[in-house]
Amino acid sequence: MPLAIGLVVLLAALCVSGIMMWRRLAASNARVIAAPEAELRDLFFGGVMCRHVITSGSLARLEFYDWGVRLRGTVISRWIVPTWEARFEELAIAELVALPASRIAVWFRLRRADRPGPDGSRASAQGIAFLSYRSQEILRLLEKRGVPVNRAITRIRRVEELYR
């Protein structure tokens, strides 16, 4: 009996430490700017694809404001989906990317990596992808705001390729 209790405690400790590590890795993709309060203009639900995190379904939301875009988790997924914000003028390009077995994603790339990540690197927050069946509609909205877009789909094998 004491052995079983010890194993259960060990398993619980491993699960908690794994979740904490996963959350820390996901937070390395966060980018929060001093965005002004504004009215939400458009909203899309989908998934997120970034270094250390890929979600499917509708666990992420892409919000359009007058100042720019905000990608974040829904109520049930905010603990794992990083919040990522960018003004329209900060975006170098929005392009379509896809992993071998995934939906098409809109990859948001910044003009420059302006903030270091939690580990001191500047690469972690330089871009993020939003997985959606409505990618063409998202590109049209970005184009109206002056963001350069690339409608050609870039096939990637691993998310890490986007950060090179």
C-alpha cells in the first residue's frame, strides 16, 4: 500500500512539473504590446502554431482592432496559448504555411524581433501562426490594413523552420 501511494504521488508530481514546463515554453512565444483600448472589429476562431505549441480545433482566437491584431487563447486554453499582439505597421508579412497534416495557417512575421523572449533570445516572439479554414478572409483584412501578404502556401516539415 505505501508503494502504491508513493507511485501515485510521484506520478502527480511528474504531471504537475510537465504542465508547468509546457506552460513556460508556451509563454516564451508571448508578445504583449501597450495596445490601446479599442473596439473589436473582427474575430476568428482556430488554432495556434508556434515554437513549442500547436493546437487544433478552436482553442485560439484572432482578434482584429483598429491598431492591429491580437492572438490569444479562449477561456479554456489561455493557460497554454500565448497572447501575441502586433500593430499592423509592425508586420513584415502575413503568409500561408502548412505542416504535412494540418490546416493552412496564416504566419505573422514582424519587421524585426524587437523584444527579447524570457530566455533572452529575440527569436521567440518574432512570429506566430494562426490555423484557420478562413485564412483567405484573414489575408484580405490584413491587406486592407496595408500588411504585405503572400497567398502562396509554403509547406514546412517542422514549425522550427519558420523561425530561421
